[in-house]
Amino acid sequence: MTTQPKVLAFAGSARKESWNKKVIQQAARFAEDAGASVTLIDLADFELPLFNEDVESAGVPENARKLKELFVAHDALLIAAPEYNSSITPLLKNTIDWVSRPDENHAMLAAFSGKTAALMSASPGAWGGMRGLVHLRDILGNIGVTLVPAEVSVSKVHNSFDERGNLNDEGTAKRMESVVESLVRMTQSLN
């Protein structure tokens, strides 16, 4: 019997009407359809100061502890990452930095080591945010995350959703569904 993977899904954006939040909601539905148990979070609900060891030594922020517990409790990550100046958002990098730290209950990188992840991005532009995914793939790979080889970039995203929040481009939807199914299968095979 295969186990039901626990997937933590989020966008690397705090903006209320973020296109990447719409993308991650669609991807989360695909993950549930593929048999995963999905926890969809909004990083805007976990406000954090910029990572700084002086701040950390004065006391780890409660939201950093909450996020780390969520990461540790899940087998896989499903991330929709906006592209800022050909890289990832400060919000996403700061989240990774806080969650990666050791604490009294967890070793360094315990929230990432041995996890699997699938990456996607969205942008109104022609590239769909794909340049930022290169950096995210490097960061996650270097901290022990096994990544699904394929990824999804939704270009011209402002025209890509119907009024119910579903992708209206069949080719993009099929690619996203395939990437998410690969994440679920890979996670099952490694656990």
C-alpha cells in the first residue's frame, strides 16, 4: 500500500491578488486529485523580520517556529515562486533562511533535508517567471531537497484563469498536473 504524502503548498508572494497564489491553488487541487494530503498556506500569515543572527540570538520569532514545524511535518513542498529581477522574492529567500536554522528540537536543515519539491512560477510576461526558478532550484538542491526535474512557468498569466480560478489553457493545465503527479509519485517512492 502506498502512503499518502503530505504536501506543503505556498506561493513566494505576500501580495493579496498574486498570480502565483492562483497558480498554487490550482496546483494544490491537482495534488489532492493525485492522492496527496495538502496544506495550503499563505506566507503573508507568517510575518518575519529579515533573517539576522543577532535577531535569532535574541529569540527566534514565533512565526519562524510555526513555519519550521509545518515544513518538518510535511514530506514535500509545492512552491509557486514569482520572479523578481531574474531571481526569487525576498519573502521566499527570508522564509527559507529562517526555516533552515537549527533549534533545540531540530538540526540544521531538518525542515528541508530529505524532502521533495515541485516548482512553478507565473508572470504576465512571456517568460512566465522561469528565470527565478533556476535560483530556487539551486538553493533547494543545496539544502537537501530532491526536486522534480520538470517545472511549470505560466506566461501571460493575466489571461490564464477563468472566473472560477481554474487554468483555462489546457496545455498549461496538463503540464502542471503532470509535474504535480510526478511530485506525489516521487514522494511516495522515497518514503
